[in-house]
Amino acid sequence: MSRSLAVDVAFVLFAGGAVVAAWLVFRTDSMVRAAYWLLASFLGVGAVMVLLHARFLGLVLVLMMAGEMTIMAVFMVMFMMNPAGLNPMTMVHQHGSAKVAGLVSFAGLALVGIVAEFPDRPRTSDADPTAELGVELLGDSMLIFETAGVTLLATMIGSIAVASKRGRFGDAEEGSGPPPLEPTARPAPEPEPAMEDHDHEGMHHG
Amino acid sequence: MAPFAAALAVVLATGVAVLATRWLPTAVPSELTAPERVPFLGGGLPEVHAWSRYHVRYYAMALLFLAFDMEMVFMYPWAVVFVEEGVLALIEMLMFIVILVLGILYAWREGALRWA
Amino acid sequence: MGVIRRLATRAEAPVFPVVGAGGRLRASELALLPGIRLVGTPRAASVLLIIGDLTPALVRPALTVHDQLPSPRATVWWPVGADRGLLQAWPGLVTVEAGDAEGLRRIFAGLVEGRRASDPPLLLDIEPARWRGEGPYGQGGTGMTGGVPFGRPLPGRAPDPDGLELDQLPLHIGPLFPPFPPGLVLDVALQGDVVRQASVGENPFRSWPGGPDPGPLDTGAFVEALTTPTGVAELELSRARHHLRWLADALRVHGLSALATRVARLAATLAPTDGPEVEALVRRLRRSRSLASATAGVGAVDRPAADLPAGPVARAAGAGDDARTDDPAYRALGFEPVVHHGGDARARMHQRLGEAVQSLELAGRAGEAVRAPGPALEGPRGPLRRGRPTPSSALVALVPTALAGSEWGDAITTVVSFDLDMEEAALSEVAGVHS
Amino acid sequence: MTLQSLLVVSAALFGIGVYGALSQQTFVMIMMGLELMLNGAMLAAVALWAMSTAGAPKGQLLTVIVMTVMAVEAALGFALVIGIYRIRKADMTEKLKRLRG
Amino acid sequence: MNPVAAVGVVGGVLGAGAYALAVLDGAAARGVAGMPRRWADVVVEPARDAALLALTRRSTTERPDAQAWALAPGLLAAMAGAAVASVPLAEGFAVADVADGIVLFGAAMAVVMVGVYLHGWSANSPFPLVGGYRFIALALSYEMPLALVLIAAALPAESLSVGAIVASQAGSWNVVRQPLGLPLYLVAGMGLAFWGPLDGADGADLAGGTAAEVSGPARLAWELARRFVLVAVALMGAAVFLGGWHGPVLPGAVWMALKTLALLALTVAIGHRVARVRLERFVVVAWAVLIPLALVDVFVSGALAL
């Protein structure tokens, strides 16, 4: 198998895998599976990046997303009823229009990708792309780099202030208005009437 | 690319080799009775499924991690060109890190590292 | 016979212990036996080892655990003390003399070689609830969280101090949970990894209709001494042994199982001349920063030391009561009680370490001194007074409040630090049986 | 592996992300849709970097920025989920609309 | 390297390393416990245990996530394989000398977190569930120091490739040049393999934690995979901090093996001496002490490298 054929085969597998995994994110009832299907999609994209010689970006994408998706799984399990999907349930609204919007954006973007005349200037340099990125970060784009630092700081402070209970401004629950939606006692609450009046389009699959 | 091909082969082979223990004759689940499948609770019986809205008490730390972890992405390329770029690189990264460490200090002060 | 089978036959037999009435002392020596390995979950075991006699309330948990063993599996019984016959009906049970590791290994080898058939499941194949084919997808559930999907309901929410109101698991753990003292049943509400509420379930050693009939208690020597003149050296040696046995259990829970085995061996063979070895061990454990950080501030009791049931737990909280202080035999030896402060798991560990060293030292000095029978005697868990409640029954009452709000690992540390004996707790009063 | 095929794949990821973000009822699932859209954007950025800009370093930088945006979005999103759940005991967008009335 | 040879080499390293680890652990346990045993028995013991597990039936729980449960040990092993592939085993001999080797290692180790969490989650049983969540708390705390000390080692090498990092230690090893590096790395590495004092995920207080419900071949796979991870950690530590193939007289590959074994022996010894750490406390220590120390390590190493 020639080298470029091997790359093509790998591309088809990884890219196809990424798309299928992305689709499965919204087809599963288990929150943990949903998060890790998304991670699988990122893994596929990371592998394609490696094929494109963006080695560092591909690997670091996996590094970041493994952590981020695990945290995502943890939060989804924390806040979703029935997190493992033991009782399958459609959790969608505006299903039809969402499908249409998704298809339209796919078709539009794909059309742009196919029709638009992007200049054909492949990367030829043999320099280490990681080093190029480093030079860029420390040189021309130094301000962007430092701004990212400030943004991340703001994110840390903001998210902790919003999430923590005992903030500086008193207990987060004080003065919260409406009563809980459902009785809080054990055993598990009865089925949600609120769920019944949405269009349950056939998402399931037993 | 060649090293990645080798690495990919290794990843697939090691993963599949360990997964293959599933095809050992003893690994095929025979018909286990319901009591054989009860989760272990030291002789006790469970009332409910264990899968639940699990109260993670370190969620504030997880949020901190999400933001702080990004620093890695900037640090790896920095490490490669660091010696070439010299003192300026050191100072720039020091600034960046100091900004982020302020976040940790804030989190510490707010007690976000303590579990809820 | 293939190579794999031949290799497996010579492996250490993984054993999951079921400690029944009178079995506790034997169980503490299990780790010392060659060719046997104690495991923490039935899923890792090949042999279910019943030590002592099963009481009615222990039968169902023992059967539950038995069925959780993967096949090939076998059940071995080491009879100790009384046999009230409940085990006669256990299918496939092999009786082996208590402490006979070789006999157990023979059963294990037969099992692996295929000469011996694996035990069949003993409980009826009945699912926890009817669910098949019910509900919209045939999974037995209804709506979002209702019904019994796959046989069990989903847990419900409960308030928590954090204000998030997430799910809480009602769990009944024990009486065969290895980190717990044998027989302890704990009903806990677990939210995340935090014990929100805990209560102690029915004591399985109290389940005989005619009242409890314990086998030999691990503190039996002390109960005997209430009525018979006993050498001080002998008593104090038993006390040191007791504390070292406790230490072995505690170390196992803290992830130091190899060291625990060493301590268990020391406890089993302890002599007054072992003073230096014990002191070296105690020095090392006291200096261990990891043990200190694993126990400091854990399981602190929330009432004044004076209100605690007397004994090592109270002395670890600063109350100096010790029945030995008023005992003429001990006064002659210049006995002064060991006292620690803090009242947490760490103080309790230091208390017992200190008492073990002191007991060994007393045993070395006591010579032929004999303690005359008297109404009260300091046992290793607290004072034994004839006709009064046993120390364990008072300590069990401390468990629920001490556990509420603690992380699961801390909860285990706390339970272990109380040094409970459910068999002793089952007795309504001291020496009710032996006198 | 041509630029066109790469852009089609990234469009597919983006489209699935749009579908997810619009159809899902819960915050966290909506965030997954957003992350998928950014995933597609990142792939397009890297593809253009490798094939159409002769490897201009700014292309890599753009991808790094998108990753940062994802981290920021995730951290703030989760913080909001916690804050809202603390108050409303619900994590669904629909229910919030309902409660407003 | 051609893929078949690559798989053979990595498989050999992982297998031999995991077996050596099991033997070391058995010997140390017997030593600490004071139970003398013939050396021959200690050496064969792991094979016997593995054989017994292979002959035992796999059990399952009432309603597990079977696929994810099966995947978990495979993920761990695959990631350990990826990490081993990026480490040069002798001068100029790496299975996959990826130019961004320590990023590959970091990515692989991040995916380990996914594997352990899945292993705990999938059983649908309380103790494994708690174990899985414990591991996430641990992983979020050790991951940053782990990556930072590797970055510090990359500074003098001016490259993220493990081979270059080893080559840069021709004069003096990183364990001397960056004294903070190895201790921090070992703490993080023990967390990664949930070993010794950081084994909360599979701890005795949870009846085995994430492994509480696995038996037979599934248990064998899990125990193997977990040891593979520790072997990968030790191998990387030997290359990055102990000078890799550098050493007098003996060939480079032998030095690598000896250094890896030394690190494995060290982790085993720590495992038998240090009690399990309370995670709540470890998390605070990791963020307030380990991460700042790792940052100090980075900047001091950087200043020295200039």
C-alpha cells in the first residue's frame, strides 16, 4: 500500500468515525456514553489533524478533551434525571426544525467547502510546527497569548463565583423564588407531567 | 507520520489483546441467576440502582481544572522555543502563569478546593 | 491437565470469610496461614469460608455472598464452639477442622483441577421485581424515573447541606462487609460519597429465638477473670494481643495489608519478651505521617469525654477512668492509665498503641501477681461489670452520630476505630452466660 | 484526503452540532452541540492551515484559540448549570421558560 | 519501525514489566509481612494467580453497561502501550519516536482517566461507582503536576521528544538538574496507576472499588492493565529523569531496564509503607503545593537552561 493511499484510508476511517460518533452523541440515553461519544468524535478529529501534520494540535486536543469530556460526563450525571438512560426518554424539542437547521447548515457549509476556490498552497516547510506555534505565541501574537491568560483567569473567577454556595455575597439559595418542581422525598418521583406535552418524535429504539 | 503508524498499531494491538480476554471460554457469561448478579454490599441487598445523580463534591475544583488545564496548550510550544527566545520567553510565560495562579489563589481563598 | 490448570492449582486459595458466632479469633489469624489469601470481595474469591456457627440472621447474607462468588466455587466450614445445626442444610458444604489450611487447600485444588464440581447457585433465580415486558420499552420503567427498570427503582433526591438536592442511595451494608467488624449491619443513606445518615441494623448475633448464645468471645479471658483468680501477666498479655489484633484490622483498611499481616503474627505469638519489637512497631506507626493524616480529625465523637462509655474510646478523648486504677493487684504495680486527647480516630489508635505497650510492660513486671476476682475488670474495649451492659453495646450506640456527614472512607476509619464486637454487643449484660 | 473532503467532514460535524444544540432540552446536552460545532470549526481551521495557507502559524494559533473558547464555554456553562440547579432544581431549558410565567 | 515489530517490542516490554512488578510486589509484601517463602514460589506466584483468574468465570451485575465495562481495561492497556511506544528503549531505538512525545504521553494518560471512570461507572454497583468518582478527583489533581514536570524536563532539550530529552541528559541527569521533578512525577505517577497510598479508586474500604464486581478474565484484564500503566510511568520516569540509556559499561537497553526496575521497586516500597491518603486532603495539597512546586520546577529549570 503506497503511502498516500494509507493516509487516505486512515483519513476515511478517522473522519467517518468522528462523524458517526458525533451523531451517536444524540442517539444514546446514557449520559456517560453521550459524553464519551463526543470524546470519540474529538479523537477522530485529533487523528485527522495528525494526518495533516498538525501533530501537536491533534495530540493536545485529545489531552484536553479527555479531561473536559470526563468532567462533562460527571456534570451530566449529576444534573440529569435518569442519567444512565434506564428509562429511555426523548429529551428533544423542535425536533423537525432542528433537523432541518442541521441539514441546512451542513449543506451550506459543505457547498462552500466544495465550490469556493481556496488557494492551493499546501504546507511545504519541514520545520517543526510546534516550534512555529511557539514562536508565533511569543512573538507576533504575544498579546493574544496574554489575553488568553486573562480570559482564563476571568473564567476561573466567574465560574467559581457562580457555582459555589458560600460566595462572598451570601448563601446562593437565599431569596430563591419558586418551590422545587417535584417532591423531594424518596422514592423516585413520579413521571413528569411536564414532559408529556412535547412532541415525542420517534427517537427510540428500544 | 511513520512513528504515528507504529504508535497506532501498538495502541490497537495492546487494546485488542486485553479486550481479547473477553473471548476466553470462561469470560462468556453463562446463564447467571438473578442472585448471582446482585451487586456486592457485604451480604446486604440493594434497593435501588446505583446509577443516580451522583453528588460530586469537587465540582468547583473541576471547573478550576477546565480553565487551568488550557495553560498546558500554551506551555508545550513555549517549551520547544524557550531556549532560542531567551529571557523574553521566560518573562512572558511567567506573566501568563502568574495570571493563572491568581485564579488558584482566588479559588483557595473562596474555599473552592475544599469539597462541598 | 493443561499447564494453566496445573499453575492455577498451586495458586494461593482466594478466600472470602463469613465470620459466624465464635469465629472472630480464628478469623483474625486467617492472613497468617500459608497458601490462603484473604480477599475483600466475593467476586475475587474461589472459596467461601464459614468460620464458626451461623445464626438465623446470618444465613441469608451468607447465601447472598455465596452466589456472588464466581464459579468454580466451594464452601468450607470451620466449626468453632457451639453448632446449632443451621449449617447442616447447606448443600455441598465441606467441613474442615478449624484452622486447617491444608484441608481448605485440598478442596480448592480439587475444585481447580475439576475433580470437584463447583457449587451450584443456592438462592432461587427470582428477579428483585417483575419488569420484563412492562413499560413503554419493555424495561419495566414508566416515565422519566418511575417504575422498576430492569427490576429496581431509581433512587430519589434528598436535601443536602450543599443545596443541590441530588440523589441519595439507601444501602444496607453488612453483616459480611470485610472492613466492618463481623456482624455489623449498617443502613446508610449515601449521597455521592458522603454518608448522610447511618443507623445500625438488627444485630445478627441476636437472632436466635432463645436469646444470644455466643461462642467463645475474643475477650473471653477477661470475662472468666471476673469470677476466677487470674494472673495479671496473663490478663495484660491478652490485652496487648487484643489491641494488636485490632491494629492489624485497622492497617488493612488503611491499605497496609502486608504490615497488617506482620502485626497479626505478632499478636498471635505475643510474649512479654516481645516488648522491644512492639515498641519499635509502635514508634514507627506513631511517626507515620500518612497514618496520622488518614485518621486525624476523623470520627471525632461529639460529646464530652465524661459522657462516653468508659474504655479506650473515652480515654482517647481525655477521660482517665480505668477500672484497673482501683484494683489492688494493679495498684501494687504502680498502674497509671494511659490517656490521650482529641477523641478522633487518631487519638484512638494512639491510645490502643500506648495501652498495648503498657500492657506488655506490665506483663513483664507482674511476675506471679494474681488478680483476685472482683465485680469490675477493665477489658480491652471497656470495663466489664457483672450484670451491666457490655462495652460493645455501648460503643455501637456511638456509631450513627459519628458517621453522619463523613466521607465513605472516613466512615470506615471511624467504624474500625471504635473496635466493636457485634457478638459481645448482642449480650444484654456481662457474664450473663458464663457465670 | 483533499481540502474539499476535509471541509465536508467539518461541515458534517458542524451540522450535527447545530442539530444537537437546537433540539436538546437540557443545558449540558446543548453544550455538547456547541462543542461539536467548535470541533468542526477546528477541523476546518487545521485543514485550511495545512492545505491553503502554506502552513501560516496563525492557523495553528486560531485552533488553539478555539480550544480555549471551548474550555471557557465549558467552565462557564457548567457553573451556570450548577447555579441554576441550585435555585430551580431543574436543568431543562423548557422548564425555565415555564417557571418564568 | 514496522508495525509488527513495534507491537512485539511494546508487548514484550509491557508484559515483562508487569510480571516483574508483580514479582517485586509479592516479594515486598512477603518481606514486610515477615512470611518467608522460597524464591521460586515468589517468582511463579503471579503466573499462578493469573492462571486461576483465567479459569474462573466472569460474573456480571444486574444491569451493567457491558460494552463500556469491557472497554475500560482495553483503554488502559492501549494508552500504556502508546506511552511505552514513545520512549526510546536504547539510543536511537524508540518504537515510535514521536516529535511531540511528552504530549502523546500526556494525552494517553488523560485517556486513562476515562478508562478508570468507565470501569467504576459501568458496573451499576455502589462501591465501584464511588471508586470511579474518587479517581476523577485524583486525576484532576495529579494531571497538571505530571505534565508540568515533563515540560520542565523538555526545556533544556529544546524539544518535546523523549529521545531528545534523554539525549540532553548526557552530562548530568535530570534527577540532579531538576531535583523537584522526580518526586513530583512519582506522586503523580502513583496517582495515575492508583497505586499504593493513592489507590482510593480500588481501595480496601470500598471492597476493591472499581474492581469490586469483576471476576475471572475481566479481573485479570484489569489487574494487567493497571500494572501496564505503572510500567509505562516507570519507563517514562527512567527516560526523562534518570538519564535513560546513559550509563557506563553496560549497553543502553540494560540501563533502561535497570532504571525502570528501580523505579518500580521504589513505588512498590512506597505502596507497602505509606497508608492510603484521604483524597479530600490530597486534592488541596495537589493544588496548593504540588502545582506551585511544579511551576517553580519549570521556571527554575528554564532559568538554568538559558
